[in-house]
Amino acid sequence: RRTRIGIIGAGPAGLMLAHLLARAGIDCIVLERHTRDHVETRIRAGILEYEVAQLLRETGLGTRMDAIGFRHDGTNLLFDGALHRIDFAALTGKHVMLYSQHEVVRDLIAARLASGGEILFEAEATGIADIHTGQPVIRYMHEGQSKFLACDIVAACDGFHGIGRAALPAERLREYDRTYPFGWLGILAKAPPAKDELIYASHQNGFSLLSMRSSSVSRLYLQCAPDEDIAAWPDSRIWDELSLRLAHDGFHLQTGEIFQKSVTAMRSYVAEPMQDGRLFLAGDAAHIVPPTGAKGLNAAIADAAILARAIEAMLNRADPAPLERYTQTCLARIWKIERFSWWMTSMMHRFDGHTAFDRRMQHAELDYYASSVAGKTALAENYVGLPLA
Ligand code: FAD
Ligand code: DHB
């Protein structure tokens, strides 16, 4: 088989790339190793940056988001039992949207299929070859058979554990990595959110986060060990710990049936370069952030937007420059996103190795960013998202 752009992975990066290319009249095929149901129900992120939400609206994908998502004009920091609001609207004129990643994925799949585009589910890419020729090839398994997809360009949007990054030449690949000595225990519960906006809480027992998915479903997280045994966390212990870490005046945590529990490890990671020959990486395939600050999904969609624009310049206007500069364009944003996620994580979590001095520094930093207009603005402008390019 043949297509112009062969895309590996039907996550936010791969699907957004396909959506934008299709709108520019560029033929592409998406290969996804899981089923459609699997990718449409996979629970992950929930916050969309301002420009990412605008991009969805401008490309015909805003209807469900604006109907069932929530616009958040600010967020809250909680420490020493006191809540501090960061007013995005007043500080930056922008907002974020609370809308689940799997809903974005559903919208993107529906749009692609409605416009006659192709996504091959249960099609696992097993190899990428000939990226230094004009016609690279993706080898994949589908319906029990080994097949080939010949293309002009391969976009590896196959997540952190995909095959795309491994196809970069080892002698050119540079990796930058940090693992954190903790993880997040995340739950979904049938409970109305106890607050209309998120609460990022720093507590002596560790970080916690109050988020939500709808007016009847809460999403909550607790800092835990990176290899935390979930069996040690019966529902009552989770609610007790959340109530303790989120406690402040006038606040009452709403409890309810917990219907999903998981532990996520935390790391920062960047691979450079994000391209070689006709192979381009986008999203988690090239970089990972710890979840504090809600950047992973947004970074993946931004890469896809930058790559789509560059491919369009090359194929529709014979201008190869944006594609040649793809790594450079993405990494200028990505390193700032890495910094913000690392900083939010470092400022808000409990580190067992910290000295009393380190803890005072953490506290002074929180106090500064929650009270100074310059500090709040710096936090807000990163949270609502840096310009796409
Ligand atoms: P993915 O969404 O990982 O998509 C990659 C796709 O490629 C997958 O569908 C995969 O099945 C497919 N694939 C992989 N290998 C192959 C292959 N060989 N052949 C075919 N298909 C393949 N971010 C936040 O901002 N906030 C959060 O709260 C948050 N929570 C998260 C919780 C979890 C458990 C995880 C894993 C991530 C979380 N993230 C969060 C990060 C965010 O979800 C990711 O950054 C985002 O999904 C990246 O999108 P992507 O398209 O690059 O990769
Ligand atoms: C959510 C996750 C995050 O990592 C974050 O910073 C904010 C919200 C969420 O899942 O709702």
C-alpha cells in the first residue's frame, strides 16, 4: 500500500496530524495497534491550553468540547491551609478548557472517519526502513499478516514506548532524562467536584490535586511512591488522605464510588533530534513531562500542529525550510514546557531527601508565586500555554 504520510499511533499527536493534513488535502493513513474502543476509553489527561482549544474550534472540533467541557478562568494553589487563586483571565486574558483527552481522541476519530479518512486499528508497526531514501516504508502486522506501507514521510506519533524513536540513528540520538522519587495515585469517583476550579495542594504528607471530569465525576490525585502498591489503598484511606491534604476553610470534600484507580510514575525526558531523513517524531515519542501543570497532551498536539504546517509547506508550496527546522521549532517550546513541568513538580511535592532549608526554599517559592503579580503572571502564562510557534 502507498500513502503520502504514514502515521504511527492514534493518540492525540497522530490523530491531530491526520486531521490537519486531511484539511490541507494531503493523503495519510494512521496505523494504531490497539482497538478503537481501547483508545477512545483510555483515561489520561484533562486540561487543554487556550491555543490548543482554539485550534480544535478553528478546525471544526469545538462543538462537543464547548458543550460538555468546562471553561476554567483560573486555578488554585493551596499551602499552609490557605487557598490562593491564580486568575488566568485577569493576568493573561486567556483561559483553559477542562475536557478529557479520550473525548478529544473520540472527536478526532469521528472527524477523520466522517471525512473518508483511514485509520487502521489493531495494526502494529514493527519496523521503519529507508528513511534516507525518497520512499520510506513502515512494516506492520494487520489481520495476522505482515504488510508494508510505502510513503513520502513517516510520522512516528507512537508514544513513549513506540518504535519511532528507536529508528533514529543511535550515534545522533541524545537523551535528557530525570526520574522523580514519587508517583501519582489517580482516581475517578462518582462525586460532584468539591470546587469549580482545580486545586494544586502542597502538604507535609505530599502533593495532591483536585480535578474533575463533569459535574458528577471528580478526578483526584495523591503523591505516592513510584511503585506504590494500590492494594494498600482501600477507598477509605484514599478519601482520608485527600481530605487531609486538601483541607482549608469552608472546604468539604465530596466522596463517592471510586470506579478507577491507577499509579503513574513521573519523569522528564527529551530526545534530540526529533527527525532524521524522512522520519519525524511527535508527542510522547520524543518527550515526556511529569503531569504537574498538565502539559503532556498539549505538547503532543502542538508538535502535530507544527509538523502539519511544515509538511504542508513542503508538499503544497515546495518549501522544505519549515520541515528542516522542525526539531528546532518544537524544542524551543518543549524545553520551556519541560522547565515549567519540572518547576511545578519541584515546588509542590514532598522530597524525602529535603533538608529543613530546602523546605523553607520550597515554601518561599510558593509564597512568592502565589502573591506577587509578576509571579502569578509567570505561572498563568505558562499554564494557559505558550504560543504554538
Ligand atoms: P499516546 O497518547 O501515547 O499515543 C500513542 C499511540 O501510539 C497509542 O495509541 C499507542 O497504542 C500507539 N502505538 C504505540 N506503538 C505503536 C506501534 N508500534 N504501532 C502502532 N501503534 C502504536 N498528561 C497530562 O497533561 N495530564 C495528565 O493527567 C496525564 N495523565 C496521564 C496518565 C497516564 C497513565 C499516561 C500514560 C499519560 C498521561 N499524560 C497526562 C500524558 C498524556 O496523556 C500524553 O502526553 C499524551 O497521550 C501524548 O499523546 P501522544 O499522541 O504523543 O501519545
Ligand atoms: C489533570 C491532570 C493534571 O496533570 C493536571 O495538572 C491537571 C488536571 C486531570 O487529569 O484532570
